[in-house]
Amino acid sequence: MKNKLNRLFANGYLGLVLVLLYLPIFLIIVFSFSGTSTFSFKDGFTLQSYIDMFDGEKTADLMQAIKNTFIIAISASVISTILGAFSTIGIYALKRRIKKITLTVNQLPMINSEIVMAVSLMVFFAAFSFVFPQGFTRLIISHVAFCTPYVVLSILPRLQKMDPNMYEAALDLGANPFGAMLKVVFPFITPGIVSGFAMAFTLSLDDFIITQFNKGDTGIETLSTYIYEDARVKSLEPFWFAVFSIFFVVVLTLLLIVNISKNSKKEA
């Protein structure tokens, strides 16, 4: 009886958490078919919000913001994944004490408030403006600095599961250190690399604070900054509900593909 009550309480608690997390998103998707921003279906079920998204007065600006968002997210996630993968291998090879210190430093950007990092990067770029011109350069570097620690923490647990004798055996069989790393280490940590890339991509895609502080006066708008600028003037218009819904479906699909791919590799 006690076990049943504990299980019932645990399931109820989990259900409550899931409802609190996903009910707001579900409501946005539902009301994206209302054609209004008043959370009502006074005009009935309609696809007008989705039509306005692709054929409205703000479509050009919206599509440019989406394009900028994906340019920054793809560039930052690719660079941070490459840096994170090689950095993780280097950290793994360090002595225990130095490794602990390095991992602590790696976690600082995640523990620290995002606005502190955004302002710090802004001051850094202002001090070295002759090296880092305003525009995509600053934004991509900012996102790489923000995402790389997450990539490291995604790859490190996978690397720690690897038998170090595998790498040494490759060296004994005639492979050079770089070749052994490419043929032994990287294939083993591929699931961690894929997870790190997905996490970096979603973090960059979703970022607002770092982008807002470091885009300068270039006029570059990502989806998050464009939403902020537009909502500040006219509040949330109906077509934004359609944008949010599509955005959520894209991110959810990406995460499902990554997880299904990981599970299929484990079964294989």
C-alpha cells in the first residue's frame, strides 16, 4: 500500500511538473489558430496568423531575422562543437588537479548570470574594436563563447567511458597520435558530439541577452531581438503565435531526431 502511494505521489508530481512546463506552450499553439491576440476564438478556427507570417507587411523583416538567427546558430554551433571536442580531449588528458581546475573554469559561464557575460563581452569588444568589427563577427564569437562549455560537458561523460587502452592499442598498431584520435577516439565520442552540437544550436537559436547587448547599431536582428523590438511597440500580434508554434516544433523535431539517433546507435 505504501509503495502504491509513493508511486502515485511520484507520478502525480511528475504530471504536475509536465503540465506547468508544457501547458503554456500548448496554449500558444492552440491560439495560433484563433487569428487574434486576445486568447479567444471570436472569429472561429483560422489559419490567418500563419498566412500573415508568410504574406504580411512584416514578412520581409521576419524572414531576414530568421535567416540571421540560423546563420549565427549554425556557425556558432559548428565552431563551438569543434572547439569543444578538441578541448574535451585535451582536458581529459590533463592531470587530475589541473583537470579539476579547468572544468571549474569551464563551468563559470554556465553558473554566471547571462547578462554578466553579455556585458563582459560587450566591454571586451569595445576595448578591442579594431580587431572585432561590429556585426556577425562579434555575434558569432559571443555565441561560441557561450555555447562551448555546454559542448564540453556533453562530450566529457562519453569520453570518460572509453577504455584508454583502445587509444594506446591504435598507437601500438602503427597509427600516429592524430590518426589514432580520428579513428578511435572520435568515433567513440560521436554521440556526445552530436548532443553537444544540438545543445549549442538550440542555445544559440534561443539566445536574446547576449545578442541584444552585442549586435551594436548594425541593424542585425535575430528572431528573439526582432520579437522584442516589435512587441515593445505593438505588443504581441497574432502572427507571432504562429511563429512561436513553428519555432517550438522545429526545435522539438531536432531534439527527437538526435535522441532517436542516439538510441538507435546504442541498440546497434
